[in-house]
Amino acid sequence: MVNENRLVQRFIQLVQIDSVSGEEKELAEFLKSEFALRGLTAVEDRAGLVLGRQAGNLLVKIPGNKNKPGLLFAAHMDTVEPGRGVKAIKEDDVIRSSGDTILGSDDKAAIAILLEACDILIGSNIDHPPIEMLFTISEEQGLLGIKQFDLGSIEARMGYVLDAGGPPGTIVIQAPCQNEIEYIVHGKSAHAGMNPEDGINAIQLAAMAVSNMPCGRLDTSTTCNLGLIEGGIARNIVPDWCRIKGE
Ligand SMILES: [Zn+2]
């Protein structure tokens, strides 16, 4: 059973550990020691070293006592600014910050839940599959931590990322994403009147490439647009470059 008081106290404890993006060390160390108290190891990867951050991603594996496919749960350790010196204030059933910082429930509510789940599993004989818990760094800066994480170290083939709004029970199964396209076509410059045969026109090459690219609505969930083009330096010079940007 969920111990509500324990969960609330732990949430308050977590939000009061500063962990703005790039400065997750104190929280990472806290989680390592919390899992160690439960006989579990939080393995830190090299993402912090690669990114020049204080700490890396943490992966905890809880052995299953049931022969079922494993499950992954993920949350991020970092918060946005202003997230230093957070003071949690609990009034009735609401926990808020003191007003001059964020609270950091994104994503410490998830971390508190995962620690509570861990305690429930350890303190009971509930059958459960192998469970992996992943705590990432610098999510708020563009998923920097998870991009450095070795996904091959995860055994579960199914997982939940606890990091979304909406009523309890809401599961988000897909979200829009955008990829930016920028390509530069290189040619060779020459004087357009004196020796055009020595040049390679990058704008013409780019036009040939663009005319072969599908644009607009590609299928029910994908669109493509080329929205910017620039190139060349003068009307009488064969352009040796052309840049096209789209999404
Ligand atoms: Zn989040």
C-alpha cells in the first residue's frame, strides 16, 4: 500500500534538493544513497563527463520475482530555473513553492513515486517482473542526458516515462516532434561573363535537388517544408554555395 505521508515527505525532501539542469550532483548522490539503503545500486553513466555536467544518468535494476517481461520507468532529475533554494510549503492538500522559485514537481513528483514504489515492492511480497528505473540529467535542455545514455544497457522492452501533465492515469503514446533540415550545396565560383564554363552553379544544383524533394503533407502524420533559400554573392558570379532550410 502507498504510504501517503511517506510519499509527501519524500516529495518535499526531493524538491528542496536543488538540481537545475547541469547541476544534478546533489540529487544524484541522494538517490544513490537512498537506493543503497534498499540494497540496490544506482549505476551512473558517463553522460555527465561527456557533457561537462556534475553528474550522469542513473540506472537502477530491481530484480523480479516473477518470470515476466521487464518494465522500465524513467524520470528526469533536473529542473528549470528559478530552481535554487526551493522551499516547499504544504497547505491542506496542496504543496507549492514559496513563490520566488519553481516547485520542481516536474519531475520530482515522478522520482518520489518511484522511490515509494520501490519501498512498496521491497516491503511486501507482491509478485513483480524485473524493474528498471532510469533517472536522467539535463532533460530540460533538450533531452541532453538521455541522448548520451546507452539504451543497450536497458533490458526491458516496454517502459513508462513519468513526465507529463493531465489527470492521473493519462498515458501519452505519441507526441509531435520536429526535425530541422539545413543543407548547403557547394559549387565552384567563376565570372559569369568571362569564364562561366569554369564554374559549377550551386543554386542550380540546389534547385535540381529541391525539385526532387517531396514537400507538403507527406502522410497523415508527417509534413515537410523548405522555407528559406539563400546563396551566391553577386549577379555576375557563378555561385559556389547555396543554403536551404526547412523542417
Ligand atoms: Zn519534465
